Amino acid sequence: MFKNCHANSISTYFCRVNKKEAQYEMNKRGSVNEPFLFVIDFSMNNCHVLSPEEALSKNILFDFENDKNFEATQASKEVKICSKKPIDFSHYQQSFNYVQEQISLGNSYLVNLTFPTPITLDGTLSDLFFAAKSRYKILFDNQFISFSPETFVKISNGEISTYPMKGTIDASLPNAREKILSNIKEMAEHATITDLLRNDLSMVASQVEVSRYRYLEEIKTQENNILQVSSEIRGELPADYKNHLGDIIFSMLPAGSISGAPKSKTVEIITNAETYNRGFYTGIAGFFDGKNLNSCVLIRFIENHNGKLQYKSGGGITSQSIAEEEYNELISKIYVPANRSNKD
């Protein structure tokens, strides 16, 4: 089955497979409590399932809330973004207007619109990986780096949880907390995604409930701190869930927070509105340690595109969105996290 996998031993594979093959491999490894890393692109056509040791041998490094496949290394240098050249506003507005037209026709309620921004760094992606302090981070063989603040799903002791993240504001603004929590557009956007993710979880779990709604987290960046709004949704999985880890994950893709609602039609709108291939950006990555599973959405994302770096970012568009504000949000999300200090 795994014609694109290269075996170094009977049980160790480096797999670049399609959705069906990845689903099967994740189910198989989960059923025997075998640890594995998975990395899945937005389209679900480019999937990798491999052991943490094989990932390391292929120059794929990850640290997901201290589940990692490399020895801790102190940052050798602080890495900053030196320049960024966002898409012209006129180009952005053309896509924004198309999205708004589709929303007015009732084809979607929420569309996540994104674009790449050429940037330069004063270091390498590897330098940034070791320097960055982030909840989730992955370096994929110098092809891309993601330092994501957003959990996709966690599975522990038969309980599954997901954490939709919608709403971002500069923490230094006066009354920033009150502004983001009382913003009508942000409230509607977050409610839509929370409802979507609750429905997604209900496909694989029972007793699904929103255990926390619109709580704030502060994220430190090199330029300033930002506040992000998240919710927590939980459910109970069947007793044999480890035999179906691939089924569970793929049934919830693409992630609602970076696509929109309803998913199928919204993905069509995204394909028409965006003028580039997202690739692994807004896909997911995760690690199963043999007992528990933890995964993230691949945002805060820099890609090495033919030797030049692109930072991919965007935000959710609703009928209440204003083009200038959404454009500025796209730019505000182009940042690298605070670097690790020598005390970390």
C-alpha cells in the first residue's frame, strides 16, 4: 500500500501518503500503542505518518507542549523579521469582495481568507525554530516552520477536546480585553466556529459540551503582545478509540477555524478567492505518544518557497467584516514569537 514510504526497518517508515493511506496507518499504529507523528496539509492530499525517530532522521523536528523528538538546545541567536511585503490592498479587496458576494448569496456564513507575504529573516528557519518560544512548533526539513498557538484536538483517557481560536487584538490597546469580547463581529464569528466544532466533535464522541467559552490568552511576540480568544469543547470517545485515531482526525478536517462554515462549500470559495496554494499552511500536525494524542493547527507559518520565505496569514470574513480591518489583521499576524531566554 505504501508505495511512497521508504522502510529502514520492518516497523519504521517515512510515509508521504494520501488521505486513505494515512488514515489506515494512524489506525494501525494507534491500535498497538505505537507512537507516531502526523503532518497533514490543508487539502489532505499530502500526508506524513512516521515515528519520532524517523522524523528526526528526515530533519523534521517538533515540540508539542514538551513532547519532542530532539534534545533541548539553547537558542544561538535571536531571530527577527527584517522586512515584509504584504499583498496590495486593491488585490486583497478583490478577493474580499468575492467572498462577501458568496456570503450574501448564502453559500457561506464565514470564510477564512488568507494570503502569503514575502518576508526576510536575519537568520535561518532552524535558528528560528530553536529560538522561538511557542506552545507548538515544528520544523519540516527546511521546507516550513510553524509556531502555532492553536490546539486542534487532544485525546486523553478516552476524552477528546478541541479548542477553536477566533479573535485577535493588540494587547496594548486601551481596554483591549473589553473591546475584543464585546465586538459584535468577533462574537458572531466565534459563535459560528464553536458551533461548527461542536458538531464535528459530535460525529466521533458522545456527551459533547462547551466547557469554556470565549476565554482569553495572551501571546508574547517580539513586537508586542496579542490577545487571542478561544473556547474549549469536550466529549467522550468509545472504548476502542485507539483503533480509529485516523478516522477521528480526518473526520474533523479541514479544521473549522481556518476554513469556515459550512465547510464543503466554503473550501470551494477559498479555492476561488485565494490566488495561491496553501500547502501545509492551515493543515494540522500532531503526536500520539502511545497513550495520548496532541495536535495543532499549522498557523503562524513560514514557508521556504523556491529559496524565498513567505509568511502565510489571514482571518475570518463574515457579512459584518470591513475590508480595511481584515487586511490589517492579516498583517498584524505576521510575527515571530518571543525568543527563549537563557533562563527558559
